[in-house]
Amino acid sequence: DWEPLWFRLAGVALHSALPAMSLALPLPEKRNFSKPMIWPEARMHSLVFASRHVLACMLNLCGVTNFYAMVAVNELTLYLAQVVSDRLGDKEKRTTNAMPYPANVPETEVAGTKLTYASSQFLASGMCLTGDPTFAFLPLLAIQIAMLMMTLVRKGKATAGAYHGIYAWALWANLLGVVAAMVLRPDAVLKPLMLAMLAWRGAIFLRWKAGIGKYTAWIVAPLVALGVVRGMEAASPSLAGLPPCARSTFIMMHLAAAAAAFVARSPTVMLGPKMVGAPRASFQTVVGFFARHTFYLAQLILVLGAALKAMHCLGYEEAAADLAQAAVSRAPVAPEGIMNATSANAGMEGILNTASSAYKLALNLGAHCGRS
């Protein structure tokens, strides 16, 4: 805040101006499918999506945080990206899904990495809707690092493995940025983060599960997310319908699950070529187990906190306390079935005991928030 507004706007604008200047540099018209090299369609896509984040960030810095304006910016971006694809791209082999991978990355991991890349793109769109300049700016890191790495690959200065590894970690770093915002200014970011996460998950469901078109999905999902958040505010204006610790717990656990799932899907890409064979299988089992159960637990905490708060507001304090106690008392301790199904060694028992302790702690948090 100590910097003048014009200086901040100029600094952000550079992230569109410099890529735009690169359009003057010649590139081969045909894409090289043997290595992840930069080509015209990727360069234009990068400029379009980077400009979305630059525009959203600059508007937010100027005090323009209108949700519908941010939805319009996102819709315009989707349209421009489609124009680029139609004019410069292949109808079947799209920018991300046709990206070549090193030979040592198994097909299952390639599929998982593509899924993570696509999910991250959805999250980037959700972060543009928040009205928070920091969240609007964060995805620029991965977008522009991808083009830098593609350029280095074309010049022979980087390998395909380096491209995927650095790009994947740049995407992963966005989660660290969100966690940092949660720590430094929790009261200011709870509502924007809830909005972004609900829109993110909603758009993924509409696109991948319901098969709805991207333009419709990115109107419906944000509007539903906004309705949920506003419904929370109407229920309790001072707390947005949920106690702060329940929302914080939900967001933190959701981020932890996303971070763990990212690495579990792409161990060779993110941790190097030595992560093969038995080490990779064990790593994916342990981290994948943590990611899945943390994600489900995050949903449980949100629902539990909301239910307990609603019961408390309606005058059912004793019933809410009984429900909270029942939930905590029934939390599993080292579930034998899961341990036997996923473990071939005794080391899993300690992990499961730790997970069970976290499970009980999280339920206690949700119960405490519901009664407060």
C-alpha cells in the first residue's frame, strides 16, 4: 500500500506489455510435437490469459471489484482463447493435452499431470473472480514461466522434463501464495477464497461431469458460488454464516488436499526421474490416501460447522452439542480396513494414526466453532 497507485498499475501492466512485444519475434508456424517448444498458438494463448489476470488485477487495484464485471472479463477471455485456437490451433491436439512428456514418465502419470494442469486452469479462472488483486495476480507466475521454459526448450537450454517440473512447481506455488494470504490477512481473504473455491469446484463439475459448455459453466458456477456466499452472509452478517475457524479449517484442508493430490499425480514430473518403480508406487499410495481423505474431511468440517451453527442460531444448543460430541466420539482410530487395503508395511500405521488424530482435531474444531 505504500507504493503509489500509478506505480503498481505500471508494474502489473508490464506483464502484458512484454509478452505483447514478443509477438514481433518470428516462430515456426507448425508446432513441434516431440518437445514442449513455444509456437504461435501457445504464445497467443499465454498473452490472452495473462492479460485476463493483468486486467483483473488492475481493476481490483483501482477499486473495481464488481463480481459481474469479473465474470464478464473471464467470459471475454474464454472467447478470445477460442478465436486463437480456431485460427492457429489444431482441432484435436490442444495446447495442454498434446504436450510431449519425457520417456520415463508413465502414461498413468501423464494422464494425472494433464488432469492437474486442467484443474489448475479452472482454479486460475476462479481466482480472477474474487475482487482481490493478489489472487488475480498469482496465476501469472505459472502462465509466464511456461512460455519462458518453452522458449528455453526451443533454444536447447532446457529439457522436456525441466519444462514440466518447473511449470508444475510454479502452479503448485499458487497454493503457497493463498496460504500466505490466509496467514497474513485472514479476515480479508476468507470470503474471496470461499467464492473462488466454490466457483472452481462448481465449474469442474459442470464441465467434466455434466458436460456443459465452457461459457455456460463459467456463468452458472460463479453465480451459484456467489449465491451460497451471500446466503451465508444473510444468515449471519458478521461471520458470513460460518464461524471463522470453520471456514479457515475448510480452506486450509482443501488447499492441503489439492497440494498433496498434485504431487501424488505427478511424482516423476515434480520430484525427478529417480521417483520410479516401488518408491513412486509407495509415495503415490501414501500421499494419495492423505489427499483423498483430507478433501473429504474438508467437506465434512464445512458441513458440520454450518449445521452446528444453524442449530445454535435456531435455539437447539443442546442438540448441537450432542451432535458435535457424537461426531467426535465416532471418529475412527487407525481404521484397520483402510490400513490393510493400502499398506504393505508397518510404516502406514503411524501415518494412519496421525491422520486419525488430525481427523479428531478437525472435528473438534468444527464442533467448537458450531457452539461458539
